Amino acid sequence: MLKTIARTATQVQTFKLAMSALVILCGLAPGTVQAEGVQARATSDFLDSIGVVSTFEDRGQPYEKTLAMLRYGGFRWLRGGIEGLSDSGPLRIESFLRLHEEAGVKISWGLGSGISDVERLVATGRILARAGALLAFEGNNEPNNWPVTYKGEKGGGRSSWLPLAKLHADLYRMVKSDPELAAYPVWSLSEPGAQTDNAGLQFLTIPEEANTLMQAGTRFADYANVHNYLYHPNVPDPADNKTWDAADPSSATSVDGLYGNFGRTWANRFEGYSEEDLVDLPRVTTETGVAIKGNVDEALQGVNLVNLYLSQFVRGYRHTAVYILRDRTDEEGVQTYGFFDPQYKPRLGAHYLHNLTRILADDGRSEALERLDYTITPKFETVHDLLLQHSDGTFQLVIWGESLVGTNKLKVSLDKMAKRLDLYDATVGSTAVSTFESLTEIEIEISDHPVVLKIVY
């Protein structure tokens, strides 16, 4: 229940949000508890980061159902590729072109699992680019699990990874030498941390004196590509700060993340980037997610999924795709990773994301992003924040919690009086639950999910 105390303009407006987090449409800085003059980030940049993995017609999921689910969640991009693609169907490139036209999604275009046809990837990617549908090119999917054969040489798995390095160097050259495609980013293969030999795939560009099998200066990608699932064998149980930890670029993370693939490889400990370099390394996630099983119920999955996009964006991931849009029905075992169940019914995570993307809805971009002075006190390890600014100039302060039990009480103080604040809770709906007028300070209790407060000066 939301409790409010209305006071005069010079007094404190107090409200409590039990078991919730706060998004103030006003402007806080990423990961900041106390700051002055914080630079806002574009709301559209955050929304553009929200992506998803899906099955398609070749795996029994009808086009119209896919379209409806993408629209409901507000996803801005989709992980696709040439795996399963056929001129005769059931999955044709026309499906991706239609999804772009009808749902507005961009497509990351990858080789998929066990495929080495670089020429076909580039040729079909060119079709997407001409339609304005292409987001980026992506290398092989987890070649530790799905080896490839490139120019007669087997690479990945327990074999040498040198053929994979040659493949990805060729892919990069082909894209960047094509006048129609050169401006599009290339994302690396996923799981380079599994390399059996030091082919150099833990680098975007191999530096001097790296002592890798491929020579220094070899370029593989513009972005590191990570699969940082929240519930890793190292940390299989629910815990505070689950999404924040998985997005950590340093060696402090508990999961198979950026450090274990591009810092020091997890399989054979080949040296990659330093922890200092990893902080600013361009990166994306093409798979992460949460299954409903054991101690993870639908409610916990839901808040994990919506918090995940926020944590990833704040901690430096340009794009994040969650596995998966809808539970797979063409594989053995119980599939429970989906935003939607096998009957296309939205789970709580789909509802929460639907609400958040509509609360923040923005198709434009402010030409001059501004700053905001604020303080948040005290500091809690399970409380995180993000400053956004809508294209209409409205600031958006995002604060969310990742505490499994209980709430944390904190104070948010603005540098100048707000005329109006409209409060939204992403777990309740997409319309305002409360409105406040003439205030500079708010006390809140937060726990495990985002809410939104639009501030008008």
C-alpha cells in the first residue's frame, strides 16, 4: 500500500513504497547515491538496449504470435541470424523484415550455433541493412558447445580455436570492407573464455606482445559479447544484488561474465584485458535470463528480469537480450525461462516490462541532455539508480532495489522544488498511482523492483 503525507511547499513530502523501488522521471546518475550536477542519459538509449532471444517459425512459433509478444513487452531489438533460415521456409528473411516493419525491432544478425557460412551471413545482413532493420553482426554462438568447421578445419569444442579466430577475422574484414555495411558494429563470438589454446579471441583487437596464435593487430569485433546468466553453478540460489553482480565487469562477479571471457579466460586462464580496461570495454549481452525452478518462483523471476535490464545498462552494456521470449516447446525437459509460457500467456516478468517500457515510452531523443543536482541518503548496497532524460526534456530518476527480504528507507533530495511528481509502480501498471505537488524531498522504502516518478519543474 502507498502511504503519503502532503505538506506545504517548503515541507517534506513523505511517502512509503513497501517492497518496491523508485524510478523518478527527473534525473539521477547511474549507480550514484549522492551527486551534484549529474549528466542524464537518453531514455531512448535505455529503451534501445532492451532485447530478447526468440524462437521462430522453423521451431513451431507462428509469426503473428511472435509479433504480439514483442509488441507487448516493448522490446527494441531481437537476436536473429542465419541458423534455421531457408529460402523455402518455414523461416525466411522476410519474417525478420516484417518484424522490423510491424514491431519496430532491429535485428542482431549472427552465425548461430555451429555455422561458418560467413558469406551468407554478410549477404543476408545486407538485405536487412537496406531495409533499416540491421542492428549488428554477431559471431558464433557458444562454439565450446557447438564447434564449427571453417575452410576444412574443425574449431571450437575441445579442438583448437585457431580456425574460429581465422573465421572471425575474415568476418570482420568482410563487413568493414563493404561500403553498405562498414558502419555496422560486429559483436564477438560468445564464450571465448572456453578457448582450448590461446587463439586471441579474448580480445577485440589483439594487442602487441599478447603472445597469441593470431598475430598482434588482428581485429575480431567492435563489442565483446557475453552470456552472463544470473543463476550460475557458482551461485545457483536467490540472493541480494543478483542482477547487479551478474553485470559486474570485474573479477568480483560470481558468474561467467565479462571478466571470465575477456579478462582472464575461465577455461585455461589466458590473459586478456586488465580490469581497468574492462571498465570501458564496449560490450553487449546476447543471452542472460532466469528460469523458474527450485527457489525461483514466477514473482522472483519477474523482478529479476526487469531489474536485469537496468543493471546491465548502468554497468556498461550497450544492448542486452534475455533468453527467452517464450518457453521452447521443441526441446526436451521443462522450459521455464520465457517471458511467456508455452500457451503464450504473459508471465509477471512480461507484465512488469510492459509497464516499464510504456511508462518510459520515448521514440525521440533530446538534443541537449542536461544535468540534475540531487542527493540520496543513506547508501545501501542493494539500492541502485539511473538518470534518464526524455526527449521532451523531462528528467527520469531510476532507483531500484535488489533486497530479497525487507526494505530500506532512504531520502531523495532535489536541488530545486518540483511543481509536480507523478508516481508509477512498474509492478502495478502503466498509469500513475499517485501525484504530488510542490516538494524538494521524499522519503521512500524500497526493496526489489522499479517504480517511476515523473518530475515536472
